[in-house]
Amino acid sequence: MMKKILLPALMLLCLLSISCQTGNNDMASAYAAQAIDELQQGNSLLSAELFSKALILEPQSVAHRYNLGLALLASQDYDQTLILADESLLLFPYHQRFLLLKARVLKEQENKSEALKVYAQLFEKNPGSYELQAQVMQQALDWGFTEEAEALALRLLAAHQQEEQALMVLEQLQGPNSWPAFILRYLRPKTETEEP
């Protein structure tokens, strides 16, 4: 007799729980969709507020966390973006997008040395990110971090990726009589290397 009463009550409770969860997911999705629209229109503060609401409803959502970080970055709230990135890395250590977000914030703050360290962590986790490595290599060179630029160039050459760009960076670092300069002259057609 007791089982007959408890079973329907338990089923009703489960249905209510699922219904509430579905309602939260729907609201979070609505907030997130509106936040994306606001961010695309340049309303980064409102977008951050909406992503925060979505994250409250779905605290384990990696997408809401990352998009909140992008909105905070767009609104130039660098301190909050760094806090969010660090918290997210603790919660989701395998999501490399938070390392990228952190590196972008540090770059915006002109904290070049720390940004390069975070990029190095990212490249250790994702060694196949060759295009980004080439961009960071050039950025390191532009910033005057020649050791980091050279290390990335050699890494790209070893992987046979972005080779011409890596050789050009090494040529800038080692001079016109260096082995990278020799290789570049050999690879380029004569019409490219000779001035009229």
C-alpha cells in the first residue's frame, strides 16, 4: 500500500524537477542568445550582464563562461576577465580557450612577458596550433622577446609548419648571412630576390 502512494509521488517530484531544469535551460539559452546579439551590436556591458544571468542558471556551461569572458574583454574589464579565466581554468583545466582568453587579456594590459608564458602553456596543451604559434612568434619578435620568437620559429621548423614565416623571423634575428637567410634565398625565385 505504501509503495502505491510513494511511487506516484516520487514520479511527480521527478517530473517537477525535470520541468524546472528545462525551464532554467530555456531561460539560460534565451539570455545567452540575447547576450550574443548585444555583443555583436557593441553593447558589451549589457552582454556581460546577460551572460552572467545565463551562467547563474547553468553554472557548468563552458560556453556561457567563455562568452562572458569575451564580453568582459570587449568592455575592457580586464581584472574581471582575468578572474573569470583563472576560475574557469581551475574548473575546466582542459579547455584551452580560457588560456587563450587569459593571454589576450594580458596582451591588452601590455603584460607581454606573462602573455607569452600563458601562450607557452597553451602550446604545450595544444602543440598543433601552428597558425597561432606563428602569430605569437611574430608578436614576440615585435615586442623584442627574441628568445621566445626564436624558440617558436625553431619549433615550427621542427614541425614543418609555417616554415617560410619561421625562416623569415630567424633571418631577422640572425642576419642576412645566416643559414635561414641562405635557405630563403634558395627557396625564393630569382625574380623575387633580385631588384630591377
